[in-house]
Amino acid sequence: MLGFKKEVFKKLKGFNPKLAINEGNDIVKKAIKRGYHFELYQDPAYSFSLRRLRKQGTLRMIGTVSQLEIGRLLGRKMSIDKVRKLYPMKGGNYYDDLIQKLKLPKQREKLVKFVRSFLFEEKI
């Protein structure tokens, strides 16, 4: 689990949405290159969603995460398609699906720019 100060997260431009897995490793590497440091918290308080575990079930979730982590530990390259099939990240797709349902595909680019400007203080 990672925690960032909001201003640092904004300066780093958040997680890379093009990555199918290991977005955390990527943002940590970017932060270290820019001279940020990290601290370990002894007793952090946080909320964690178990919706994926509830949806997939314990055994399937263990199998999925095991495949990904064993491959990573052994240094095996896994195709993005394989990773996305094993561990789909629906965050960005949720908004794409919503735009489609609202019949706003032509405004998608405008909406994305607006949201990014709001989150990362980018100019529209």
C-alpha cells in the first residue's frame, strides 16, 4: 500500500493508466528519481475494498495473484493481454463504459481533459 501527499501525487501525474500491472512500482521509481523519500508507518489506519475478493472468491483470487507474482519474482515477461485477462483493472474502463452508456463518446476527450485538470491541476 502506498500513501502520497496530494501535491506529490499531482506532481508525479498519478499512476500510469497505460500499465496493466505494477503501477505502484512505476510511481515509486518516478518519485525516487525526483528525490522524494518514503517513510514506513507503524500503525496506519486505512480502508480496503474486498469487492474483487467477494466477486472472484478466495481460491480464484489466490490463483490469479499467485500466477502474477510468481511470474514477476522469476522475472518472466507476461503480455499485457494476459495480465489484463488475469487481473482486469476496471477503474478507467468504468468511466469509458459510463461515457458509452450516457452516449457521450464525442465528448470523451473533453471529459478526460476536464477530469485531469481537476485532479492534476492541468490547464484545459
